[in-house]
Amino acid sequence: MALGPLVASISGLAAVALLISREIGGYDRPDRFVIVTSPSTRNVLWAPLPSLHDLTLPVKDRWIPDAQILIDGKASKCWGWTCSEHSDRGLEEPTGLALYQRGGGTAWLYISDPKVGFLYRYEVSSTWRGLQADSQQLVASDLKDSAHWLAVDSYGNLFYTDAKAGVISMISSEDMSKGIPKGRTLVSSEKLKHVAGPAGIAVDAMDVYWANLKGDQKKGTLLKAEQVSAGKAKSATILSGTSDMYQAMVKDVCLAGSNVFFTGDGESLFAVKADGSGNVTEVARLQQPRGCAYDKENTLFVADSGRNAVVSLPANMVNPRAVNKLQVRGTCGLWILSMLATLLVSPVDAR
């Protein structure tokens, strides 16, 4: 089946989210939106996704909406010393993206701006006109050139990686409620030999999964460790090493049920069981696959930088179903968010 475009007029894409915005009943399907960060334009954008009916139409007959600005990164309301922790600083290079369910039809949208070293939070909600974001809130600072990859767990704890420092950090939801906290080191290369340039990150209720940019056969390129108190992780499970050259670099990671999907610098999308059983499987060949995300149902979304597209495929490691395509430039990462009466979040992020 031919790939069909979903959304047009998005450039410099860094991360993507799927938002299902209204409560449903019976066999109705809720409205769905895509949210993206665009470092090159300094904006965060949104657009509606096609309905199930739209996707049954021939590609040439599908409606292709343009993306709209959700957060105007150039519209800073302060400058330099005039900025306080409550000021809107705008966005210089919005890259990482993470979303957390809040219930009541709203979500926390976290955005990293590694150029200036800040992490921000916005409340996002759906209206009859589409999506809207409330004012910017500063969550963390002093993170320049780090925190390109973000993840949020089901408790609202925010995770980020620093590949240069070899550190995976966490900001607890409790700490965020008290002001602008410092991140707590969860695992580091000093304490755990399996940490080697941590990049893409994903979390569930029990474990943290990450990609090693500098991994090898001994340290591993895709790993998981228990979410223990800061700095006390003593061991990690290697899910993928470098037994094959095309697995030598892993950057982006996402969870889909019992599977972990990951991409690197090559053309392949890989998957492996989250419990470490079984071998790594090549799921699909794309041009330049980057970030990926799971919709909590049965579909995996993959950002393909080479095609300037986001494609979808079944999340059960069978042949890809190439029915969805998002036309963008510079596709790098992907995020999925589902919002019904409450929100269901599947965090994935990448540069």
C-alpha cells in the first residue's frame, strides 16, 4: 500500500506526539492530533491527523492539513536580566518532547531547549478550535548541550540523558511541585560501567531503558536498569550489543508492550523483547529511521528523516504497514500521546 501524507508544512522536525483529545463512547473514534517540535523554526506545532475513514481513501483523495503553531518560540516576553523564573523566555532550539497525563482533558508538555540549557513545561488542552498551550513554566536550568532526549513515567517523574557527561537523571514530580529543582543522578558512567554516552531514553513503571552512543559488546548499545533511588543502580541488563555492524550505533528507543524498538544511524528499525529474551529482530528498512513511539493500542509510529515522513506499522514485529506518512523536513524523533477521559502516554524522544 502506498504511503500517503498526513500533515504538510512542517520543517526541521525533532519530536512528534499523537494526541487523542476527547472522550469517546460506543464505536466513535476520538479526534487525533500530532504535535511536533521544530528546532529550525523555534516553534512547537500541531495538526489534526486523518480519521479512520480518511485512511481508507486513496492517497490522492486524502485531506492533507498544514501544521499550525502551538507554541511560538520567537514570541519571548522577556530578555536577559528581565527574565524571572515565571517569565516566558520563548524557545531557541526546542528539541526534546515529553508528555504526561493529568486527567480532565489536559496534559503537561515538557520541552528541552539544549541551546540555552532549559527545560520547560506547558499545559496543553483541546478546544473546539484545536489545541492550545498555556504559559511557559521553567522546570530546570543549567542543562546546556544536554537533555536532548526526554521521557516521563506514569508517576510524572521526568527523565533525561546527558551523553557527554555519561549521566541519566531524573526530576521527581514532587520536586517539580516545589520550584525549579536540580536533577537527581539515576545512573552514571562513574557508578555503572554499562553507561556509555546515554542517548534515547524510555521508561515504564519499573525500569529505565536507554541507548548507548558509545556502547560496545561489553557495555551494550541498548540497556535497561531498575528505577531505583538516585545513584544506586548496581547492574543493568544488555538488550542489544554490537554483534553486527548495523547495530553498532543506537540512538532512539521506545517501548511497545513487551517489546523495545530502537533505531540508530542505519536504515533499520529493530526490536527486542523487554525482558531480554530472544534475539534482536530487524522489523523494517526505512531510509533514515529516528524516533519511534507506541500508541498504546497496536500501532508503532516511526520518524523517517530520509523520507521527511512519519510512517506507521503494527507493533507486533511483523512486516511494516506503510499507510501513514507525515511530510516534514529533518525528521528526527517521535512521540505518542493518547488522551481520552484521562491521558495515556507513551514517551519516546530523540534528537
